[in-house]
Amino acid sequence: MPPSDADLWAQELRPYGLLVAAPWQWEEDERNLVLRAVQRMAQALGGAEGMSRALGNVRLEKRKEGGGRLYAFWPRPPWMRMVIGEPILHQKPEWLGEVAFVHELGHAWDARTANIAARILGQPGRIVRELVRFVGEEPGPTWYGSGLFGLRRTLRAASEEWAEMVAAYLYPEYIAHLFSRPEEQAWPQRIGLAGHMRPGLGIRHRIYVEGRFGEIRLLVTNG
Ligand SMILES: [Zn+2]
């Protein structure tokens, strides 16, 4: 029997480090969405090789309900698992699904910079810990990814902040889209930050996320 389109799609994702658990469960439009998200992220990381070096191998599963989730430790090879809820893949505009997908990949990237004990305990990796030191008081790019829990920056909130930074960096249209949502425009004021704060990558956040992408590209260039 010749391989199905879904099998070919799963094969295409392998060099990026994504191992699809049950390719036949994915509809054509869902497969295309995943491929677009993965290709956009890989391009910024210097190609498929950069992506697999940064994230390692991740098992990819789809479920009918719910959102996305990254299991930094999964007790079977490839030891990391990403689950994507179908509703995420069917949003308006459609590319919001790509944004959610690269958000989860951002978690995988950080998890790869944590040791195995930290991953088992669900603690963030080096990327998130250094982020907290680097950005100081500057809030993250989105309400959800502000890095703040109340007015305090916590490590758990900073994990979401990093994932949203990856999304905001790869999808500038995501930030533009958030401007159309009043709750996103208003969050900095609501928690008492300066009124001129808006969604998007502040200067420290931009430098930090660009630096991490640049590191991987350099790694690929230097072999
Ligand atoms: Zn997240």
C-alpha cells in the first residue's frame, strides 16, 4: 500500500524533531497549519536542523477537546510530548492556530535547557530563568504572557511569557491582532503599569528572544 498523505506529512515533520503519534487523525487543513507553523519557526532557527537541535525530539498528538499542552517530561521515547486540542486548530483567523502551535514549541525549547530532574518536576529551564534576570521590570508581550502574576514576576508566569515571546517574535501579525481586542489593550493599566505600555515585545524582550534564535542559527552555521 502506498503511503497516505498523512504518512507523508508525518515523514516531512521528522527532520524538525516532531514525531506524530497517529498521523491519520489529522485532517488536511490541520496538517497544513502545522507545517506552516513549523516551517516559520524553523526558518528563524536556521532550518530543520536548527529546530531539532534546539528542541530535540517531541512526540506530537492531537485530542478532540481542550487546548495545547507540552509535557516537558514524558516517560517514553522521545521523552517529551506535545498535545494539541482540535479547537486550537480551527480558529478565526486561522493562523491563530499557528501562533498557539509555536507557543507550545517555545515551551519545548525551554524544557530542552532544563535538566531531567527539573523537567520531571515541571520547573523551567535555563532560557526562562535567564529571561527573568534579563528583562527586569519590563512586562512581556501579551496579557497572558506578561510574566506577571499579580504584580510579581514568577517562574511559572515567566514560562508563559517565554512561550508568548516566541509567538510574538514569529508572528508580528499576532500582536497587531491583539490591538483589536480591548482586554489586551487595557491590561498594563489594569495592573497599574505605565499607561503607554502596549502589547508587543519591549526592547529587552526583543533583544532576549532575538538572541536565543540567533544562537541556534550560529550553531547551525558553524556545524
Ligand atoms: Zn503555555
